[in-house]
Amino acid sequence: DGVTPLFIACEKGQLECARLLLEAGAAVNQACNDGATPLFAACEDGHLEVAKLLSSYGASRAATPFGTPEEIATEEGHADLAAWLVASRGWTPLAHLETLTAARATSLLRGGASLHEGEPTPLRRAAGGEGEAAALIRRAAAPWSPASHSLFPAPARARAALLVLSLYEIHERYHLDSAEAENGIAALDFGHCVLGFAIARETE
């Protein structure tokens, strides 16, 4: 009937099994033949943590032939789950701080996930949040530096690498002697500071 391993894991509330499947690339929104999705199955049976995990992978909350995930959670009396679905309506995957592992947060940040989209935004949620995911988001929001380089999207990392290489090539071209070495180091340090303004995490 088109039922996937992910659907079964979510229906049965098998959180770690669902996590492994999603990490391996399972299609989060693949519905079975009757149109029910993994998120709908989790909400029908009241599996709050599974629903949070699916939502963090971008699970659609659109209506199925049986209603929306939010509607089925309410109808089945899963008040805590229904309340969470309402509260998280505007979240992007990166805003799911309580669910994201450090590896998943890093992957989203490196993939270009916005810090400023959604309601509330991931950065706003992370401002006073605890845990590794919140700390990574706060670090990613700072100007570019060697410490935050790994959390920037691929185009920004490539631009940073190019500009850093250019700074060193300029330094080498002038063949600074020992008397000028201190000034040369200062110039490189200045260059690294300027890079924080030259490399943007998100494009307008």
C-alpha cells in the first residue's frame, strides 16, 4: 500500500529509527497510497518527539485526505502535540533547537539555511537558548572569522578562501625583509579583520 519504513517508524513512535532513516535520506513527505504522510501518522498516534523530528526535516503540514496533522492531533486528544504544532507553525528546520543535533545544525548552516527566515527566526530562538544547536547558530551569526568559517555556506567559504589566498600572495609579492616583518604580520591581521565585512553569510 505504499507504506515506507519511515512511515512505520513514525506510526509506531520509534524515534531513533526515524532519525536514522531521515539521516540516511528517507523522503520525509512520501505518503502511502491513501495519502497519509509520516507526520500525519505520528500526529494521529500522539508521538510528539517524532513529530518534532519530522518537522525539523521540513515535513509538510498540508492537508491529507484525512485532514491536516494539526487537526488529527486535536481530534485524537493529543493536546500537547496539537499545542506544539500551533506554536511551531512558522518555524524553519533550523529553528528546531530542541531537536537538532550539532551535526544536523552544522549541516543546515553549511547548506545555507537562513538565520532570519521564519517566525520566530532561528537566530531569535537561539538568542537565549541552551545547547549545541543554539550555540552554533549564534556563532554562525557573527561576522566571518576563522572560528566561524566552517559554519558559512559553500559560496561564502569559497570567497573567504580566495580572499585569504590573495592577502598572502600580496604579502609574498613584496618580499618583506626582517625589518618589515612586523608590519607585514600586522597587515595580514588587518586583512583578516576586514574579511569579516567582505564575506556575507546570506545574500539579499
